[in-house]
Amino acid sequence: MSTLNELPVVVIGAGPVGLAAAAHLHERGIAFTVIEAGDTPGAAVRQWGHVRVFSPWRYNIDPAARRLLDDAGWVGPDLEGLPTGAELAGTYLQPLAQLPQLKPHLRYGTRVEAISRLGLDRLRTAGRESTPFLIRLADGDELLARAVIDASGTWGTPNVLGASGLPARGESTVAAFLEHALPDVLGAARERFAGRHTLVVGAGHSAANTLLSLAELAEAAPDTEVTWAIRTTSPLRAYGGGDADALPARGALGSRLRAHVDAGRIRLLTGFSVHALTPTDGRVTVVVRHADGGDESVTVDRIVAATGFRPDHSIAAELRLDLDPIMGATRALAPLIDPNEHSCGTVPPHGVNELAHPEAGYYAVGMKAYGRAPTFLMATGYEQVRSVVAALAGDWAAARDVQLDLPETGVCNSNPADTATGEGCCGPAPIAEPAARGLATGISGGLLSTPLNLVTLDAAPTSAQAGGCCS
């Protein structure tokens, strides 16, 4: 055995995908160390613990992890139930991390500062593939590794509010008014939103969850106002397919959101591209610049930036990465996850071949592997690490035999109050068109065909939005 192969594989991140990688490495008899910046397994998941996911438990448990847990006598949840983030962390990730096969190999409160090759910078080629990886930690410690599986995710690097991918003018000066995705509106963060006017920016499912929670808060807390702003001219992508969604809870989310907008409980602003943010008498004024150069503004108390996330590849700056210039994923993976062509559930199976970089032995997996594409699924990440670990074990037949069983319209998240029936006081969702591809929020078509009354910036809701069956 070579000296290189005697070293452990270092896994960065102890979230669902990182711990799945650890379980597969254990099964393959490969030494490993898991580095986690947080103080617990699933630290990022716990930050959205109040949110219930769309996907049943059966999509959220890695097979290798399940085998280890079952051998330890774990009593698993109902596989058809929909867990919250807190349940995912407490019921699954915590027991998994506590197993004696994994626990001694996990280091918490440890942040990776940089990754390189021992004694080699990015320019040096000779002997590179036989040289150990050097992982420098923020506490000054350094580790050597035969390979690196980076499952650190993107939660810590949210997208900016400003249009064009750049921060809005003054965005850094109004941090006190800003919230990132999925604040606990009905729980720990209630006092920041009750009786205030909140602007939610974004058209994805994080935005939808927050909007529904704010609408519920408005029923209990007088003077609570909710405004929803999107860059496009139509919210149909966010509404999804209703009954046509393969995951009923997600269909219910879009139907409930639409009902609130139609009833005027949520004010919708379209064509909304943030240009500048300015503190104004204890509030914040948001300036929008239109394509014709004209400006409009709205003044609110809080802003929730549900604008998605992006990967941070800076720790790998001395490695030879081949990243797609658009997605920030590997060039081989990028066309398979392009949100202009694919939803969550139409992404083809992919594994080690699509995740490989010119830097042999380094793999970004999970959310980080997807770059800026918003269509990632936990089940996809589990198959990624199964394939990568099989390759590290030299089992290339298994590594290249990648398979996925996903619901057609994808797996994202849902409001805790949603039921699995997709029905509420407003009855079943409207009849949807046949499923199609190409929606950037990870919704696989099934767009609602019923016309929708929209408002533009600074316009008041029309009388057609004043009521609904849920009023």
C-alpha cells in the first residue's frame, strides 16, 4: 500500500450528504475524518428547523446510513411522513453521528481555511497525483488526506439582493433590516415581523414558505403587512402545478400562496429589480430601477432576501478546478442541472465521472456541486457520494452505475402547516397543464392556466384581489 492510500479521506461538512459520505466510506473500509464548522451534525439544517420538507422520509435517508442505523437498533420514522429540518437533524443526523463507527472521526467547531497539495502550488505538475492533500484549518492545525470530499454546501453564501448579480447600492449599510432565507417568522423571529411591513424578495420555495408564515402572522398580529417582489412579470413558476405535482405537499404550497395573493393578503410586485437600499427613519427604502431607466421605491420595515445561494470555492483556490463559467459546477455536470432545461426531478443520474476535476481526488458534492443551480435534492447528493466513494475504493463498475428514483417534479420544501393532501379551506388546486421542463425554481411545469391579477410597484390591490374562500 502506498503512503498516500494510508491517509484518510477528509470530508468537509457533517450535514446529510457529508454524513452519508462517512457512512459509505466506513462500509468500504476507507479511513476518514469529517470536519464540521458547526457545533453539531446538521448545523445548517437546524437553522431552518421550523420548515417541513416536501419529500417523504424515504427520499431523505441515505441507504448506507440506514444500514448502519438499523444495525444499531434505530427505530426509524414513517417513511411516508414529511420531516421538518429539526426532525431531520434530531431523528436522523444526530443518531447517525453518534454511532461508534462515525463519532470518533467527526471534528466539530472546525473550519477549513484552505486546501492544497503538500509542498505544491497550483502550477506544479510533477508528482501531483501521488502527493497528499494539505487541509489547513482555521485553528492553525493541518491535516493530510488521500482525497477530499467537499460537502460544505452553500448555506453560508447567499446570493445578494441587487440585480445583475451585484449587491444593491447601500446593501451593506442596511444589514440591520435584512434577513436571509427562511427566518422563523412564527417562532424565534416573531417579534421582528409582528406589526411590521415585510418585503420578501425571491420566487423560489424559500420565499413561498416565508410568505405563507407571514400571512399567518398577519391574521394574529394587527398592522402586519406582507409584500412579495419578483424579478419576472409572472409568479406562475412559484405557484407550480397544484394537483399535478408528484409531491402533494409542494403542490399545496403553491395553491395556498396563490390564494393569499388573489385575496390581497399578500401584495405582489412584479418586474422588481433592486437597485439601491437606504435607511429611512428607522425603516428601509428600496429603490427599483426599470429597464427604461426609471426608478420607483417602496419603504418597509424588514426585507427577507430569499434569492438563493452560490458556492464559495475560495478554499480550493490552489487546486485545479474546471468549473463551468455559468453554473459554477463542473463542466460535465453543468448541462445536466441547468435550471433553464431541468427541474429537480428531471436532472439525470450522475456520479464520479461528472463530478471529477483535473485535481484528481477532489470532489465537491451535494449543494456545492450544483453551483448556482437551485435544483438540488438530498437523494441526488446521496447517490453522488455513493459513486465517489465506490471510485475511491477502486470499484469503478459500481461508481459508474448511477441510478436515481425521484418524483417527476422534484423535492424542495414546504410550510409545516401543509398537509399531504394538497387541499385546504380553498379546496383542490386548479386544473394544471401537462408537465414541462425549464423552470428555474425547480418546478417541473404543470403551470396554472387561470389568469392572475398582478400589481406593479406602488399600485394598490384591485378589487378582484380583495377576497377569496379563505377570507
